[in-house]
Amino acid sequence: MVTAKPIKKKVVKEPKESKEKEVKKSVARYIFTVGRRKTAIAKVKFWAEGAGEFEINKRPWQNYFPTEQLQKIMTAPLELLGLLKSVNITALVLGGGVPSQAKAVALAISRALIVVDPARKTVLKKQGMMTRDSRKKERKKPGLKRARRAPQWQKR
């Protein structure tokens, strides 16, 4: 007696929507950019139309950056273009120190401003706000006190 093998049915996969459409939908809502400085990373959601509301790690930005100097560093790109009261920003900041985090947020804001209007790039670049400061602490080498500091020489 011969047994028949079951026939396998072909599964036709439906084409997925392209990622381009998803990106266009999110750009209409907000612009997502990333800024880095040393080991600090700032992930920023930027709304081009707003009332000047800034939130960093779910806290008001004046509480997160308590000194006036850090607040000026963070808002420098917006003050330069006169957009401080007309945009909304939500940022998630990780790693590094507080000054590095402020500079990382400023870089992310600058990148978002360029996405909105590419003509702003020359103004921001002349002020040095488009440069990622990649300086990091050098790793410690074996046999040394720090990265390059050798132990003090002893005669005896």
C-alpha cells in the first residue's frame, strides 16, 4: 500500500511597508536627532512649532541644568537663530558629566535645526555648533600611573 505525502502549501509573504514612509510620518510630527560629546549621548525630539517648552530626562530643563552657564550652552543654537520661544524639545541624556550633556544636547538641537532648514548650516557652522567634540579620556596603559604618566624614578 502506497501512502501519499501531504502537499506543502506555499506561503506568500505580503510586502512590508517601506521604512521611507515611516520616516516621513515621524518627520511631520517631530525630528529625532542625536548629539554626542565625550561619553555623553543626547537623543532629542525636536518640534519645529511650539511654545519654547524644553524637557530633559522628564524634568524641566532649568532643574536639569541648574547653572546659567549650562543653560546658555544648551540653548545657544536656538538663541543664535532667534527660535528660543518657538520650538519644543524633549531630550533623553545618558552618560558623561553635566557640562558634556549640555554640549551634546546643543549639537543635537543644531542638527535638528538643519533638517528643518538646510540654509541655517552655514550660520551654525561658523559659530562652531556643528562640530562633534570627540575628545575622550585616553585609556590607562599597563605599568603607568595614568594614560602616559610614568612612575617616579628612584635611584635606590
